[in-house]
Amino acid sequence: MKQIYLDYAAATPVRKEVLQEMRKFETLFANPSSVHGAGVRAREVLEDARGRVGKILGASGEDKIIFTSGGTESINLALLGFARANRSKGKHIITSAVEHKAVLETCKQLEREGFIVDYIGVDEKGVVDVDEIATKIKKDTILVSIQSVNNEIGVMQPIVEIGKLLKIKKIAFHVDACQAGLLDLDVNRLGVDLLTLNSSKVYGPHGVGLLYVREGIAISPVIFGGGQEYGLRSGTENVAGIVGFALALSLLQKERKKELMRLQGLRARFVADLKKNIGDVVIVSDLEKSVPTILSVGFRGVEAETVVRALSALKVYISAGSACTVQQIEVSHVLKAMRVEEDVARGVVRFSFGRETHARDLKMGVVCVKKVVESLRMV
């Protein structure tokens, strides 16, 4: 049986068009900081890619697009960089209890540095309450960080509403948009000041990411060296990777509406087939409030890690919650925050869909899941 890849939220394959574009730069290996002709050409290509990404994000004026090694580094730069640069204005930060570990662990570091972080809760669907954010704001609140789409359950947060609130309060707003490649990324419509994206989630090369920084937002570097990327992210830029990232993001944004509709239909049929063929299934993701690329499902009476391994043996690839915490065999912090029953939470797995997901794959996926779950329940 061919492999059935249902783990797009962990990593997407690189598009053929992107690989072809990157291969054009096999001879463009010069350092873009060099002043000779080859270096100047590399710099031109780099800045062209920066401009293409900036146009997608609606960047203007003195806004900055800073290229990094990925989502985690971009989040670190956003949170550590902003907090340290604005310490004199205040030490209070607000985030949610369901953020990606890159945000939560960075916030823990900020707490060690003397900052105060409030972790707001979510409802049973995983959605934050804008009014609760408003009640948590203090005179010394300098930053709010809320992810656009949760990486485990796919829920979409009310980013526009939060952005409007924080603009009135004159508080900086960071958004982790790594799972939001199929959504509107215009920073002005969203009302965000700092935005993180990851190439490996949008069918671009791995090891590339970016941080958008609005004009007037001060951040300090967390990596030091030659002063590349506006002096905020030292290190020779990965020109080929950045070019691939820019193209991948551009292609995905162009087709996003059509792809959203296609995946919504596929996910709906997949959910119906799971419920029809397997007993004691709990759909954790709210189908109305989540992106159709992610589906979190709980199977009572089994352990998620065991399900993942058994399906892998059948060449069906999924995740147990977030792939970034695969070594932690415990109930996810997201499920805990949503107050999911433990007997369900321990059996929650994540299916995530993408460009190469088709109805026949999901039909066979249901057959394999049924076989694995029923077999494990008999043990």
C-alpha cells in the first residue's frame, strides 16, 4: 500500500514549482553582503523575494520583513526582542494557555528575566475570550501574543477583534501565523504589529521563516554577528531558501479560497466516515471554528502514541497532538486548557490535510484507523 500522509500540520512537502525555482540559483551562491558583482546579484534576488512577501502581508513604509531559520526562531525574536527592547515601558505580557511551545517556553524565559506573563484560558472549543484579554490589560502591559490557528486542534482565534482592542490600548500585538497559510495574512486587516510565518508549513523549503515587524515597533536582536537583516538577525541569508519560501507563500495565497473549499468537503466526509465506522469517537476540533487542514479526534480506550505507531506500520502517517512535543507522552496542554475528559484526551490524535490529500486516501485512512483502534481496544 502506498503511504497516506496526513501530517501536513507538522510539515508540508516542497512544491515542484518551488524546487524548480530554487534550482535556478545553483550558481547564485555568493554572500549577499559581498560588494562584488555576484554578491550584488544575490542581494537583488533576496530583496526581490522580500518585496514579494511584503506585498502578500500588506507591508508598507518602514515595515520590516526579517528572514530567519523558521517559526521558532521568529517567535523567539518577536517575544524576546520586543520585551527586552521595551522593558522601560513595562514588564507585563499576555498570551494564551494553548499557544505553541515556542511561545510558551519563550514566555517562561521572559519570566526568568523579570517579566510578568498572564496566560489566559480558553473555552471548550479552544477559543480565547477577547473580553478576558481586556480585563487582563494593565498600565504596564506592553505585548499580547496570540496564535492565529492552533497547531493541535486547528481552531481560529478572533485575531481581528483582538487587534482592534489592542490598537485602542496602544499595546503591541504578535501573532503566530505558522498554521494560517490558507487564511488572509494582510497585517493591516488583521491589526497586528508582529507576525510569524514558517516556510515548512506552506510547501516551501524547511529551515526558513520570517518575522514581520511594523514600522515604529522596536525589537532587539537575539542572534549577534555581522548585522544582517536590519541588524536584527545576524548570519548570512539563505537566498535560495528565501526565494523558495516567497514563491511557495505566493502560490498558496493565490489558490487559498479554492483549496479551503476543497478541504472543507474532504474533512466533512472523513468525519462522517469515522463516526459511521468506529465507535466512541470524539471530534475535538470544532468544525465551524477551525481550519479544514486540521482535525483533532479522540478515541476512547486507546493511547494516542500507540495509535500513531500502529498506523505508521500501515504507512498511514498522523500525529499525537503536536509533532513538536512528540517525546512527551502526556495529555496535551491544549486539551487540558479545553478541559477535555482525560479518557478521551489520552486517545487524541491529529489528522492534518493538504494539497496532495484526496478522497481515496481518506477512505483508506478510515479503514486503517478502524482496524488499528478496534485491535487495540481488544488488548
